[in-house]
Amino acid sequence: MGHPMSEDSFDLSWLELRERADHRARAHELADRLEGVGQLCGWSVVLDLGSGSGSNLRYLAPRLPWVDSWVLLDKDSSLLKTARAPGVPEPTRIIGDIAVEGMAAIASADVVTASALLDLVSRDWLSDTVKACAAKGAAALFSLSYNGDIRWSIEDRDDVIVRGAVNEHQGRVKGLGRALGPEAAIVARTLFMEFGYDVLLRPTPWRLSGLKDQDLTLALVRGWIEAAVEVLPKSIELIHAWGNRRCEEVRGNEYELEVGHYDLLALPPLDAD
């Protein structure tokens, strides 16, 4: 999931912190399937929406050797200029909004991809994106869409309250209107299927534990505290007490945390152009 308090853009430190967990969680079989279909279909252009510092590019580039042109789109120029991957020719970088320049760029893409984006967008944006993909006959790979599931190996009495508040916050109005939040991947599957796409949906949870994931987990907990307090300001003491207990467990490496996501691959009908 995106950092709960970062509604319109993400700082580089957060993106760097999550990249290893993202790549570890992803449904590798979907990238393999896309690689095979793309090879057969002669695809060559991949558009990465909300590309940030290039984590999605770094994951996909070694797995999609047929790509001749990577097109990266983000409204944050400082992040965009850092986006690159070993052995990949200089990508095309577009500074722009996913709802304007992003929508226009779909018309030139064989594959449209994004990571950790769908739970932040509105139903209208997603509907327009699916229509644009269908009009072009483009495939889509949308990864790491948060699904509302937060599970600790040892339950805390206030987990349910905090999780409910965080999920309500995820569905608030973001830059594109009311966000789909945890429903995003399921809505996307339905929309693509309406256009005859073959859609594969796979759970891709972050599984966090130990020293290797400590910094990421602490950042998550701090973000969840802020989000939950925004939704339940009268419960600020309860929420902060929960956060203190969880941070103590994480710092002591006495934790296992699962944060639910979905990866979605949508392949166009065989008779698509």
C-alpha cells in the first residue's frame, strides 16, 4: 500500500524503503505470462503510470526482454529523473498527470502498467483507463493494489479499530476524487472483464518480519497512526497507545506482519488489434 499520508506524491525515502518488499511480494507468474504473450504478439512499448523512482521498471525490465521502449509517466519530475534500471536503454520520461497525459499516452502503448496505484485512484479514472486500454487493445498489469487486509501474527486488542480507520482513510478523496481504496483490484477485474479481457488476479501480500523489514514496518505503523487519528480524532490516545505497543514489538523483532495486496493482469481478447 502507499504510505497512508502521501495522497498525491511519495517521497524518495518511502519508495526506497518499500521496493524490496514490493519485489518480493509480486506475483512472478503474471510477469511470466505477460512475457510469453507479449513475445507472441510482437509487443514493444510499455507505459508505466505513476512510475515514481522506477521500482516497477526495475522489476519488469529483466522479465520483459522484448520491450524496445519504456515510457515512464509521473507528475513529480524529481522522482522521474531518478528512474532507471540496469541494462535498460534510456526510457522516455513524461512529466504529467495520469488523468491527462497518462490517458493520452495509453493510445501508443502495448502494455499499461502501474504499481501501488489503483487503491489511490477514483472509479471514474479507472473506468476511463480500462476503456482506453480496450480501444488500443493494450494489456494491463497493475501490481500491489492494497486490499484492506492487515494481519499481525500476535493480535492486539485495538487492531480492528485501527485497521478500520486506516481503510476508511484509504477510501477518502485523493487527487483524482474519492479513492477506490481496498476495493480497487476487484473493481478493475470487473471493468476489464466487461471488455472481454482475460483477467488474472493474484494475492501478493507483504510478509514483513525481523530486522530486514524493521524500518519499513515502523514507517507503516507511524503512517497508520496518522491516518487513524484523522478518521477517529476522539480516539487519539487509544491509537497512539496501540502504536507504541506495536513499535515496541517491531523494534524488538517480535513481530510478523502481513499487509494484503493484489496483482492483476488483464490480457486483451485474441482478436484485438
